[in-house]
Amino acid sequence: MAHEVKGVVARGKGAPVSIETIIVPDPGAGEAVVDVQACGVCHTDLHYREGGINDEFPFLLGHEAAGVVSAVGDGVTNVIVGDNVILNWRAVCGQCRACSRGRPQYCFATHNATQKMTLADGTELSPALGIGAFAEKTLVHSGQCTKVDPAAAPTAAGLLGCGVMAGIGAAINTGGVGRGDSVAVFGCGGVGDAAIAGSRLAGAAKIIAVDIDDRKLEWAKGMGATHTVNSGQTDPVEAIRALTGGFGVDVAIDAVGHPAVFEQAFYARDLAGTVVLVGVPNPTMEITLPLIDLFGRGGAVKSSWYGDCLPSRDFPMLIDLYLQGRFDLDGFVSETIGLGDVEAAFEKMHRGEVLRSVVVL
């Protein structure tokens, strides 16, 4: 039978979110119902509320979540009732052209639940990134459930579902940061600090954090930054070159998603270095670079979507590192809140006061 739960809904563009009664159906074939334990407040949820993703309102927000499987549908074999899982929005299909080439981290046909969750009046909801986890229960495709060690605190584990994985993956998977490399990360919010932490995990020798907020630069030090640059007070390109013998870094990561920042990252890398864009730009943004500079500097210019992660591979590995004390996931949790505090958390996030507010259910 269907379940009635409370969830956070965005009914219209720019309107404050509200707590509504959500109807969660029993899982169908290939689906699972997850009792959500914790869900991070991510910028993507705010983008949904502001109409920056699409206009398929109303949205059931929340996607950066951990929980426990409470029911599964026919044909589900990857999880069972009682499994502790992190929810992901890359449930690989195994059949598309990316998967068939052995590159499932680029799957072009990821799965979502077929059935719809609804409001009490029957209005169909669009779950954020196919998840909708600002709710006591949510319905997802079983492939969106990645089983992890139950010893991991859900408040921390859930953050791998989006922002932290995006940042770590931008450094390790997309940027290919390796032992002894030099790295610059532009933007020291949750994703940027995760890129810093990922660079440290990968063995980077020099990790330069760049931001206009000294408070965020202090947070970055805690995640592994060896040097900091306040780009509101000094030219970050020149500062980075001064820290790298005049050459620039091996990997420059733009975790902001702004043309001016991307240009700084582009010119702050060494010859044959790599630039990674992981910050999400808005659809109106454009960038112009001299084509001779793109050619003459060599290297690679890449975008990183979800940190080019494969959840089944990356989530359990990172949880193991967390439980071994080698990766400080707890350090990303600025505060824990209730469902009714999501709107206030959006404001704190917009003002740069938190790395992550985490809803605990």
C-alpha cells in the first residue's frame, strides 16, 4: 500500500518551499523505497526552486541522501530490505553506447523510478535529480541505491550522493591528480573543498585554494589546502605562478562555474596542464578565449559531470576511507536541521555561511 509522508516541495519558480504530504507508492519492478535518514542541502536544489533546471513544477526537492531500503520491487537484486544505501543519480543502464564501450561513468541513459510520487491531491511530483529525498521516504530505481557500510554516519555518507563526490571526482577522476602534482581549486564551497580533499587523497604535493572569502579559505586549509589566495585582493593567476616557480599548476579546477573564474583557471595552469570545470554555470554564460592560447598551451580542458564517478565503485571506497579516518566527511557537515529549516538553509548557503546543512529525518 502507498505511504503518506512529509516532504519539502517547491511549487513555483522562486517561491518559498513548503512541507507537504507526499504519497509514495509501493515499489514496482526494478524500484525501491528508501527510508531517508539524512539529506544534504545542495545548490542544485536551489536551482530547481529557482527554475534554473527546468519548469516541471512542483518539485520534490532533495537528492544528496543516505537511508535504509524498506521495500523492493520485482526483479531487484542489487539491494535488499535493510541495506544501508547512498542514493545516486547515475543508475547506469548497462546498454547505452557509453556502457557498451566500458565507460559506465558516462552512461547516457541512467535509470529513474517509473512510477510517480504525488501530492495528496494526486498532482504528480518531479523529484530532484530523480531522487526527491527531502522526505521521510522516497521512491527510486534500485540502481540509484548504492550499498555501503552501515557504520558510516548517514549525515556524512549522504553527501557523497552529489556535491562531495562531484568535487573529489573532479580532482581524481576527471583531472587525474596524481602523486606530487600541483593543484589550484577556485571556489572553496562544498564542491571546491571536496576537490581539495580529493587532491590530498591523490597525493598532490601543492594544493592552492582560491576564493574571495577568508572564512572559506580557512575551511579549505582544514580540507588539505597547503596555500591560499584571496582573489579579491590579489591576481590569482600571478599568485599561483609565484607559488609554482612561475609555471602554473598541473591541474586547475573551477568549482564556481563563472566565465571570469574559468579564464583564471585556464591561465593558472602549466603548459600541458589540465583545466576542469565542475562548477555549474547558468545557461546564459559564455566565454571567449584566443584560439591560439587554447592550442599553444596544450593539455586538456574538461568538464566534470558528477565527478565522472561510478557510484558502485566510488561510494564504497570513499566510505571505507572515511571509516579508516583517512577522509574527513564529517568536516563537510556545518549543521544538522529538520525538514522545516530547508528554506533558511538555502539562505545560509547563498550567503556562504555553511559547507553543508544536512536535514536529519
